[in-house]
Amino acid sequence: MKKRCNWANNNELEKIYHDTEWGIPVHDDQTLFEFLILESMQAGLSWSTILAKRTTLTEAYDNFDYNQISKYSDSKIEELLNNPGVIRNKLKVKSAISNAKAFLKIQEEFGSFDSFIWNFVSGKTINNHWDTIEDVPASTELSDKISKELKERGFKFLGTTSVYAFMQSIGLVNDHMDYCFRK
């Protein structure tokens, strides 16, 4: 039996996500945007909730196409707020739109969001070593710095804890437990 990080043993969706995505370095802007939105949607909710709604969120948010999302109208916002398969928080829905616009501005300035975000770690994953889930921080000085930079650039719902979770999801940091088969 595979020994995985203990947070990923609660249900099949968590196991699959842990085993196939979490902590693997991501350099594709479309996927980076998807994870940014999912992490911003998670604020105040469990990751299990987000994973359970991921398919519906993907469909409702046009496959996380930031070009389309940046142009969402009031009628699209209402459609999302009436969709039981998504996170129906008006501030979070509106933040997806402002985050898409901010994402596009970063692409213009840096050539890609990938270049911007990976520059914070000089292009190399930070490999941490943890024995228990309790050892893993909820945020770090680096997530504070990235969160502050994102907020200054117009991003919303991406505080330091959400940013640290984003960093973990895209492989900026490797926080798999030392005993985990993915380490």
C-alpha cells in the first residue's frame, strides 16, 4: 500500500489529487490560473469541498479561460451565483474576474505568469522536510511576500495562507511528508 501524506487519505478525490497533481511543478499559465482560482475559492472552505466541485467549477468558469473570465458580464455573474455547483459567494465570483484581469496584466509585463511566479524561487522548487502534518506551516515569509505582491497587482482572496496553499499545489514548494511516496 502506498504511504501518502495523511491529509490525502480522507477520500478518493484527495488521493487522486495528491498522487497526480499536488506538488508537481506547474509551468503552464492556464493551469496556474486554475489553481489560483481554486485556492481563492477555497478561502474559508475545505479543500475536499473544492475538489468535489472542481468539475462543475471548471465548466461554469469556461475551463478557467482567463481571457473569457476577464470579460464576464453582470448576467454571467448572476448565472454563476445561481449555479448550485459552484461557490456562490458574490465576492469570490467577482474576484475571479478581477484576478483574470490582473493575471493578463502580469502576462503582458513578464511574458507569462509562469515567469513571474517562479522568479520568487529562482525557478527551483523549495524542498521542505516534514515528519508530521503539524510541522507544515500555514504560511511563510515567502507566501507573505507573494500575497502582498499579488494584492498590489489587483488580486483578491489570495491572502498568505491561500498563497502558501497555491505554492504547494503548483510545486513552488514540495511539502510532501518525508514518508510519502511522492517525496
